[in-house]
Amino acid sequence: MIDIVREIDATTREVGEDRTADGATVRSVRLQRDLDAPIDDVWDAFTNPERIGRWFLPISGDYRVGGHYQFEGNAGGEILACERPHLLRASWVMGEMGGGFSEVVVRLSAVNPETTRLVFEHSATVPEEMWAEYGPGAVGAGWDGGLLGLTLHLRGGSVGDGEAWQLSDEGRAFATRSSEAWGEAHLASGADPEAVARGVANTTQFYAPDREAVQ
């Protein structure tokens, strides 16, 4: 059993200030968590293709600055910076949705020899209608799931079959709490309460749909 409340509450979430890139609005989500593992181990989990496939998704590509990568059935992009063991930056493009700005940044720092602080940020141009419908949760809840996978991996565990787990009571409870946590972060950023409530409801329905909707 996963202690869902503990896992969600161990992460600090922020919704970044809007900025522009090529005239489009860029929005960002930021997650911070202290991981119970040495910094070299966390760095290896983020950069070793074999390990990445064990906690996130199978990956292929040219693993060097300027090289391109592709996650199986998911995003791909270009590796923009790699400064062992502190910084990894890459563009992040989903399928045919390329063309806009989208990048992820991983920052690691050693709190002590056995604890590593992770700061993960995803910044992207987001269509206004999508932001109005989901807020930061559409992206943020997905990254919460990835961070859970990493955390369990560093402890020597996993959720097993990821797709089956997402549909389980435990997976649905995790997604629901994640959606609510992103709503709290959105509200703290100064967003309109009604917009926040709408985003939480839609994000929850997306990640943890009503049973009738998945039968």
C-alpha cells in the first residue's frame, strides 16, 4: 500500500508566473521534493536509459547534448543541457503538438550525503482554452505520477503495471489528491477560485474518470 497523503504532501508545487515566447503565453509547473537517495544515484536514475524505463517509460535516442530522445508512446525532444550531477534540460514535444515552446528542467542538489533535493519544472505554451478547462493540473498531475514512480524506484519498488494501477482504487485516489493539490497551488498563485474549481474537477475526471466512463 502506498501512503497517498504522505507521497502527495512530500512534494511542494508551484504554478509559475506567465511569460511570453514568440508572442505566446508560457506557463510553468514546478515540483520540489527531497529524495532519500544520494545525488549520484538520483542523477543516474534520470540519465541511465535502462533505469528510466523502469520508473517512467522506455526511451530511445542519442544521449548527448544536441541529441534527440523519444519516450515510447509519449514525448520526445532535444537534450539542451547536461551538467552532471546537477542540471538536465530538454525540449519536450508531444506527438504532432510541436511548434510551440515546451521544455523540462531537472535541478538536483545534495541536502546531505543521503538526501537529494529535486526541483523539476515544465514550461510550455498552452492553448488558452486548455488552460481555462484544466489549469495546471493537466500537466502537473502527470508529473506527480512520474515523481511517484521515481520515488518508489529509488526505494527499490514500483506500482507494477502502471496502466492497471492508474485504474485501481489506489491509483484513482492518488490522481484525485494530486488534482486537488494542483488546485491549491493554482489558487496560491492568485487564480480565480471558480477557475481553480473548474480545473480541479476536469483534471480529476480526466485522470480518475467515473467508473461508468471506463467500463
